[in-house]
Amino acid sequence: MQKDDVIKLLMDSPMPTDIKKAWMKRLNDEALTSDLIDELKDAVQDVMEKNFAAAGVEADPKGLDKAEKQMEKEVAAASKEFDKEMQKAEKDMMKLQENTQKNMDKLEAEMAKQDA
């Protein structure tokens, strides 16, 4: 990652202006290292968590992961149930088509008898 990329991400972050300025100074004064990037990520994460907390939303990655896994299970179960219902609907449709064809054949036979 280039220093310009990091600066753009910093400028687009939800950090207050004074904190952005302090980070800009560090980015300009120090070499871009993975440690510096990690510190910046942590700082951005802290600001985001504070913003969530101020909005009444708790940032709980473990809770979110658990909720996501539960949602995936529910979606998989719903998908399985949907597939099962679709197979049943297809069978019902085939049976209806067969019955309709039989009734059409009977009707044609009766009409042929009446014409004879």
C-alpha cells in the first residue's frame, strides 16, 4: 500500500479533523510501516466504535459473527424448505397436466361419439 493510498483512506475516515491532522503529520514524518498502518487502523476502529456507541449501537464483532452464522443457518434452512416446496409444486403441476390431458381426451372422445 502506498502512502498516498493511506492518506486518502485517512481523509475519508470518520475521524475528527484534529485527529486527522495529527495522523497526517505522523504519515509525513515517519516511514510507512505495517506497525504504523496497524496503529492507524486501530485509531479508526476506535473512532467508529465511539460513533456507534454515541448512536446507541454497540459494536460487538463476536455478537455480529454469531448473528451472521445464525442468519446463514436460517437462510440455508429456508432455501432447503423452498426447494422442497418447489419440488412438491412441480409434482402437483405434472399431475394436474396429466389429469387435464386425460379430461381433454375424454371430452374429445365424447364429442366424436356425438358427431357420429
